[in-house]
Amino acid sequence: MLKINQNYQKLPGSYLFSTIGKKVAAYTQANPMKSIIRLGIGDVTQPLAPAILQAMHQAVDEMGRAETFHGYAPDLGYEFLRNAIVENDYAARGCPIAADEIFVSDGAKSDSANIQELFDQNSKIAVCDPVYPVYVDSNVMAGRTGTYDGESGMWSDVIYMPCVMENSFVPEFPRQTPDVIYLCLPNNPTGTTITKAQLQGWVDYANQNGALIIYDGAYEAYISQDTVAHSIYECEGARTCAIELKSFSKNAGFTGVRLGYTVVPKDLQFDGVRLHSMWARRHGTKYNGAPYIVQRAGAAVYSSEGKAQLKEQVAYYMKNAGVIYDGLKEAGYRVFGGVDAPYIWLKTPEGMSSWEFFDLLLTEANVVGTPGSGFGPSGEGYFRLTAFGSYENTVEALQRIRKM
Amino acid sequence: MLKINQNYQKLPGSYLFSTIGKKVAAYTQANPMKSIIRLGIGDVTQPLAPAILQAMHQAVDEMGRAETFHGYAPDLGYEFLRNAIVENDYAARGCPIAADEIFVSDGAKSDSANIQELFDQNSKIAVCDPVYPVYVDSNVMAGRTGTYDGESGMWSDVIYMPCVMENSFVPEFPRQTPDVIYLCLPNNPTGTTITKAQLQGWVDYANQNGALIIYDGAYEAYISQDTVAHSIYECEGARTCAIELKSFSKNAGFTGVRLGYTVVPKDLQFDGVRLHSMWARRHGTKYNGAPYIVQRAGAAVYSSEGKAQLKEQVAYYMKNAGVIYDGLKEAGYRVFGGVDAPYIWLKTPEGMSSWEFFDLLLTEANVVGTPGSGFGPSGEGYFRLTAFGSYENTVEALQRIRKM
């Protein structure tokens, strides 16, 4: 008789965005005349850039002729894309990464969930709190997180690194030494980040302690300050302690196109084994490559037209971020993020929980955001708004919030 | 200090297709004037059908306008695709499957590798021998297969069901009761299949023993005989014991487009838990949906134009299968498969191993096939040729083989 993987049963049923959806649906049904503005979910709204569309049309045409048809892609991705990635994202920044250290995938969500398969069952993970839920949940499913305490919202075998106002949202080295450290910088959900010097401190810490850093750089395109690193490989020694995950979702609007990549340097060894060989084996065994058409779209991101068009797209969203940041400031809120990231993180008014503020915003301003507590216990008392809406809606939302 | 998942180290380094690649490269280098015909790998060669190209171009255009742009897809796939699947692949065949039991994915390889995450660590799997390597390897990586015996080519904790000439390639109920049974029908690599009545026997066996069947129907489009089931859900009781995996790779040429789906009926319960809820949670946590453009391409497979064009495409490959089957017969080989599948499985000449025959075919006929032993110990003494080449090459290859 088959028995199931009981670790799945441990997952608390906290479907953050489904709860939000239900609350919004209920409010809309009761108030059909109200116009709701959604600044909750981190999904983009701008259409794909013309250079990308052109590349995709061309690739579709190629798939229609026997001479240019493409079947199974190379396991790790097409050379044309891996070379463009290395040239633009690494060589141009002085990072010593080779094309065969790039693994093209269908997105950073899959990669960030799958990467834990390379770790021993008893590995101890450390995460920032609040955090993107996939890092923890994928380890829960693998039975690596111990037991869940519903009251504290914490797992017994996970090391939490609170990122709150009091420490300027900069994680501190944990008391207990972790085997794996997940860092998402610039950060989802807080929209804050750390300096290159601070990141160098984490690289040194990981090398000294034999820990692996999983560095999620999904929001890298939004970095505006010179003191912030665009890749962890800008730091000395990162090749021996860090895997970097990158996404095309936020810099190029690929949330519905699906493309990402993972960098696994060949210098990265644990137990005398290269993680590069392990990840290559995983890719070869459990994955069959990103679609040719999508990889061509990815290459267009690095064309000169693509770069110019996407610079504008990012600027569009960052203008929204400015509108939200300034508007909330003027309305008297304590506001964070929004400078190197498309997320704005605000402190809820004294004595008001994240969900109470959600309800207030929904009913008073008809604006949907995301309660900070949905991202972890230290997110309680905070709230996230995203810059991914249209400019007009964003301006309107902030006018409503200021009138609240 | 991070420790790695040692199960990866257990995987024998038998990169079947990479070994083939090296042998072919060496031969080509030594004999640059010879023209090699590749009937080895199961990759398609015909371009995408016009109806599919049209749907993709249209979807690309939609992605270029804000009003029709698509960001994150629904977790389980777009309704338009799930409804088309249910209507054409299930309702039309009298199979009681609902749209919300369909999980759209990036392909059957990922699904067949990931599905084992739902099983308890100690579950015992049974596989046909020879077999598509992903079923076993994904369980090896999860530490579920015991130790590998290099001599026999077998894992201590895997139940092997030999499929050989002597039993007409029909797997027999194993002596030891498995928790999970992997069945790929029509079969890769043997190209053979079983009747609906025989499949009903497996469904009954699974229900009686509390086992789960993972039914890989990737080659369903090639079925030509009326006695063969197109879905396991044509069998009575399959909703309580079977998950079905389907691919768009071979019926629509999507090896480089990437689309598949998995059916998890809500009646499927083990330990009192619905596998449907578990798979939904996995999809939601570790995957972000197939690209909108690709799902539109998938829907075009079910349009009336798409169906007509793909019927021709399948017929094209099956004509090749006939050429190979008949040609080998005439040349005196014992030949199997090729009637309900695009693979032809032949017995190597007396006293000749799979790899010896590979070398013979390469050097004497300049034709590349796949040694049966690469798919498992019971594949020794057999050899696979695929019908996915061009008609002209296939005819030429068989002329050369007949002259050998």
C-alpha cells in the first residue's frame, strides 16, 4: 500500500494570495460599483518590448521550416543565450563566470524550489524573515524544517534572520551556524537591499563556515545605487560559496513567458563534489530545457534595442515606486524600499496588524496590497505595495490613500 | 558545513546518448566523407504545423499589447487548454475526467521525474525492463532505490518487470508487491504495447494491492489498433489507482516547445490524503505555469485544422516506421513495435550484444541507433530505431542495412 510523503501534510494552509483573492471578491460582490486598484501581487502589467516580440515571431517562423526547426534544446540552454548572459550580466561587471556555469531554466521560482535537492537531508537552512515563501516551503516538502509552531509561525529547524526597521532590514549573522543561507537582494518583500560591502561580509561568513549562499537576484534590474552589487560574484570569494538565481520576469516582463537561469560556479565543492556536476545531472534527468522561442526572446533582452526598451520599462515601474514612496511619506507613513526594488514596504499605523491594515485599505481606499505577516512572523506590522501597476492607477491609488 | 545529497553519487555515469554522441563523433572524424543517418534519439524532425504557428504568432501579438498581455498563468494551466484536453482526450473517449483534474506543465519528462516527490521515502517502485531512465533515476536521487549492482545493472530496492521476446514484451505482475508501478504504453523503448484488456488487469491489480500506477501515455497518438486503450481511464477503476502523464512532444512535435500535462483524479487517495491536493500544492510552490504562448499552441493542437495537420504528421512518421519494420524483416531480423508506436525494437543477431550491433550498424551502414542495453539489463541483445527521421533518410538507411 503506497504511503505518501507526509511532509506535505505539515505545510500550513496559508495560501496568502488566495486569502487576499477571497477577501477582494467578497468586497467586490458587496460593493459592485467600487473600482479596485490592485497593487498586491508582484506581476508585471507592461506588454513585452518590441525587440522581444520581433525575436519571438522570428523564432516561431523558424519552427515552421524543417531546415530551421528546433527540437530538444541542449540540456543547459542554447549557447547564444548563455553567451549573451555571460557577456552582459557577468563579464561587463568584471565577474569571472563562464558560459558553461550558466544553467538556463523556466524561471527562478522553479530553480529556487529545486536547488534544495542538492543538500543532505539534515542540512540547516537560514532565511531572512520576512521571506519569499518558496525557500522555506520547498524545504518543508523535503522534510528538512522540523515542526511548525502555529503560534510563532516558525519551523523548529529553520534559522530565521529578522529583517526589521530596527536593523534597517539588514540580516545579521545568526547565532547558530547554517549550512545554507538564502538571500534575496534587492529583497522581496521589503524592497530594501544591502551594500556591496555588507554582501562581502556574507560571502566571507559563508566561506569561513562552509555554508552555501543561495543568492536570488530576481530584482537586480531595479538597482539604482552605485554602492549595491548587481551580482554576488562582484564579491571576492563568491565562486566558492554562492549559487546565483536570476529571472527574466521583472527586468523584461517574462512572468508569463517563463525564463530564468542559475549560476553554479565550478569552484563550488562540498564533500569533495562539485555542485555544478550535481545540478547538471539534475537538469539532464528532470528537465528538458526552456523552449527555443523563449530562449530567443531571452537573447533579445540583451540586444541593443532590447536593452534600451527595457530600461524604459524599468524606469516606468520605478516612477510608480516613487509615486508610492512619496505619497505614503506625505500621508505620514514610515516607508522603506522602492529605491533599488519595485516593492514599497510600509509600517502599519500603531496598534494595527498587517491584515487589519489590509482590510482598512481595501474598504477605505479600494486598494489591494499584501499583508507583511504573509511573508513571515517579522513581517507582522508591515505591508507591501508593488510598483507593477499602471502609472494612472498608481497615482489614483495614492490619492485615495492620502485621503484615508 | 553543508553536506550534499549523497544519493546523486550513487547514479552510475551511464550517459547513454553522450556515449553514442562520442562514438559517432569519433567515427565521423575518422571517416569525414561518410554520410551518417541518425535514427537514434527520439527527437522529431518535422516543423510545427501551420495551425500551431498561427496560434503562436497571435499569442505573441497579444503579449505585445497591454490589454491582452498575460502575466503569471493560473497555477494549473489556462482553462481554454484544460477544457480542450478534457473534451478531446477524455470526454470523447468516455473517460470521466474533469478539467480541474488536469495539471498543465512544461512536459512529461519533468512530470515523470517530479511525481515521486509525493511518495513516502520507503515506497517501493516497479518498472518495466527495459525502461525510460527518468523513472528510476529520479527515485535514485530521492534515495528510494537501495544500492546499485554494476554487474547486473540493477538497484537492490527496485522491482524489475522484464519485457522481452519471451513474454511478448508484456509485463507480468511482480512477485513482490510494489507501491508504485510505472507503465509507459505504447512503450519507449520497445515500441510495443498491451491490449485494453491487459491494461484492465493492471488497474485491477493496483486497486487490489493499494498500488499507484504512473501511466505515461506520451506515445498515445501513434496507436493504430482498436484493441489498445488511448487512456488508462478507459479502464474501470482507474480513477482510484492511476495518474496519467501526457506529452505534446510526439503527437505535435513540441520537443522544443515544451508542453505536457498530468491527470490526477480526485478519487486518488492514499493515507486518507488526495494526491490531487498534494500535486496542486507542488505545482503552486515549485512551478510557475507553462508560457501563455505555449499553452495557446497546445490549444491549437485540438482545433480542427490542428487535428487534421497533426494526423498527417503522425502518418508521416508511421510510414517511416513501416519502412523500418518491413526493411528489417526482409533483412532477416526479428522485429517488434512500430505498429502503435514510432519505435522499432529489433533482436540483435545471435551472439551480438547491443553495443556490438551499434558499432556494426555505424561502421557498415553509417546508421545510428540506440543499444537496448542502455535502457536496462533486459534490453541487452536488442536495439532501437526511431521513425522520427525524414522519409528519404529512413528509406536510404534501410537500403544500407539490407546490404549489410
